[in-house]
Amino acid sequence: MPGTATAPAPGRTTADGQQAGGRSATIAVALCIVTILLAVLDSNIVSSATVPIVRDLDPVHGVDRIPWLIAAYQLAATAALPLYGKLCDTLGSKKVFIGALATFLTGSALCGMAQSMGELIAARAFQGIGGGGLMSVTMVVLRQLGTAGSEEGEGAKAKGGDRKGSIGGIIAGAGMALGPWLGGALADHAGWRWIFYVNLPVGIAVLIGAVFVVKLPARTARHRIDFLGAGLAAAFSTALLLVTEWGGEDYAWTSPVVVGLAVAAVVALGLFLWRQATAAEPILPLSLFRLRLMRYGFAVQGLVGVAMMGSIVYVMIYLQVVRGVAATSAGLFLVPMAIGMTVVGLVSGRLVAAGWSQKTFVVSGTVFASAALALLTTLDTDTGLWTVRGALLLMGIGFGQLIGQLIELVQDTAPPAQLGVATTGVRFFQTLGTALGASLFGAVLTRVYAAKGPGGTTSDIGRLTGAARDRALDAFVSSTDVVFACATGAMLLALILAIRLPGTRTRA
């Protein structure tokens, strides 16, 4: 019968089309996750390979340039963040994603070919321009892939989607924890240049896949880009990050250099706010801050950045200085944290998709993270190492709930036309929080050690012996305990803000 013979064909075609679309979306999500790993690993992978880099490129003066080597990537990435958000909302996130990835890969190749510390620092800054876009822009792509999947009826339902952005946030956290270990392993067994070269085959495969597989709605409306606002944001963040990098280390806090940078940061911030209030299409619309959930979301994310700096960096310092654990082995202590972040992040993402309140997990995450940091304040010179691992696992359970859900929370609240600037805003506040945490905790560690130690600086501990060394280690542990207490305070403040968040659920 003609009617019955022809009726199933369109149905099968639709089903096949949905299956093909589903496969493409799955591949696209996988490409995004790999991209996030590349970006996060490269943001901290160099810290564990500085010794072989200096030995090869500049054994005489290279040590003095290590701070610039580490800071160049962060400075460039942070300065570019606000512009990337606006470009996504203006040009479409796929084009910006491809451009950022191409810039990152070019910078990676230049880093691997560097023949001097100056060349490596410059290449690292260029790589950072691309890397700053990879993390935030990829989060926008993941969000839009989830929305597209919901509209097509494939996999992710309209009620909450499939929380791809949450998964991306968790992968980022895991990469942050494993980056130092991977950098040390590559430097020890393959040579430091492979820290950068390893990005090329993986990144090129992602780039090709993104061109042909990632399908996102094209932007048709024309918008102006506030380049002046982007420049002022870059000036503010660069000046602030330099204050945190140099203050108390390279220059005294009251030195003309640090004071001048602080004044420049304040002036740039004032001009930036004025520009955002008067520009026709601002780079970071102040209207976003009228949304209570957005304000608190940004603030909690900034405090998470502060606390993560206190937990990861200073646990590593404690293990190496006080317990004598090698750098590569110390990195393995972060594996429980990475496991906790990944597992609890995936579970909480599924529960939110099932209708649980996002606020529940943000509050729960701050409670777990606060408890873990409070446990770290009890560290002593002979604390069992399993206690450290347990605290880091607890930390992962806390941050695993926070990182993914905060990003989703902000994206759910942002107007669709401002999804890009809202997502990059989250990253921007977290980065500034991390920088401020580094400055605060470094100053606290130095002051407490100077008051309790045997004299000299923490760099002298390795050369001390006998009673002087014992006193120095006791003073150093006391100093790190105060650092963890400050981080605990930051998380408790985040808890207060999280409780004040409006109750939210995924969109129906």
C-alpha cells in the first residue's frame, strides 16, 4: 500500500538525522573537554619544569627571570578575558574558539623553539593570549552545544540540558591539580620543550575537528566592540597582577614601583567603570551586577580563587619544604583532590539536571571546602601524610561542587545575548581572586615566619642544621597554618554569600 510504504521513510530519516546529530554533539563536547585540559595544564605546567629550562637557556641569570616566565602567561590570559567574552557575543563563539586555539598553538610552537629566556617569555605571553580565550570561550561553546542539543531533542532535555558546562568546569579543576605533576614528568623523561610541543598534535586535531564538527548558530546582528573598555580592563588587571607578583618579593610594598602600580590599577578601574556606564555596547555591562544572583556568583567565584591558591600551592610547599617530598611525588598528592572534584562534580551535575537546586550544591561545596581548609590548619611537622591526602580529597569534594555549579548558575542567569561576557566574567573574577590570594598568603607567610623563625628567610631553611633547622621548620609550619586559616576565612565568607543566593533550579 503506498500510504504505508512511504510513511516510515521520513521517520527513519529523522531518527538517523538525530543519531548523526547526537554523534556530532558528542564529538564536539569531547573536543571542548580536550581543549579545556590543554588550557588549564599549560597555565601551571611550567612551574615544575623551571630548573631544566633555566639550566638549558640561561644558567647564569635565568633564575631571576623565572617569575616573569610564570607570570607572562597569566598576565596575557587575564588581560584578554573581557575582550573574548564580547567577541563571542558579537562574532559567534565558534569563530572565536578557532581563533583562540590557533593563537595558543602558534604560541606553543614558539615556546618549544625558544633559544633564550627572553624569547621564551615573549612566546609564553603570546601563548597566554590564546590560552585565556580557550577556557572561557570553550565554556560558552559547551553551553551552546547543550542548548542546541535540547532544541533538537537529542540527549539533553530542555529541563536542565545535560550540564556540559558543569563537566567542563570539573575537567578544568582536575587539570589544575594534575598540571604540576605532568610538567615534572615531561621535563624529567622527554625534555622541557615537550611541555609545549605535546600541545601541537592534540591541538591541531581539535582545531580540524572544531572546523567540521562543531555546529553552532551563526551571529547575524552587527555589534560594536568596546576596544577602549577592553584596553582599560587589560590595564587594570595587568597592574593589579604585577602588584601581587612583585609586592613584598621583588620590591617592598611601599616602594615607588608597587605604589605606582597600585595607583595605576585604581585609576584604570575607575576609568573602566566609567566607560562601562557610558559605552553604547560595554565590554562588561554593569547591568549584569543588578542581578542579585550574578553579583553573588561573581563574588563567590573570586573567593574560590583565593582559597584554591591557599590549598594547592601551600600544600605543595609544605610537602616539599617540611616533609622533604620530591616535586614530582608531591604532585601525586593532588590526585585525591582531582578524583574528588571529578566524581562529585559529575554526580552533582546529574542531580541538578534532575531538578535539584543549584544553590544546594554551592552551599554544600563551600561547607566541604571550609572543613578541608580548617583541617589543613592543624598540620604539624609530623602530621600523617594520609591526613594531607584526606584533606585534599575533602577539598576536591567541595571545589568539585563549586566550580561546575557556579559557572552553570551564572550562565543560567545571564541574558542569552550576554552569555559570553557573563562566562568570561566568572573566569575574570576567579583569576583576580587567585592573584590576590597569592599576594595575601605570600605576605602572611613571610611575616609570620619572620616573627617566629630563627632569622633569615624561608629560602634559607634548606641550609640550616640542628636546632636552628628544627626551629625554622616549626616556624614554617606555623606560617602555613596561618595561611590555611586565612583561606578558611575566605571560604566561610563565600559560604555566607552562597546562603544568600536565591534558590535556583535548572530551567524548565
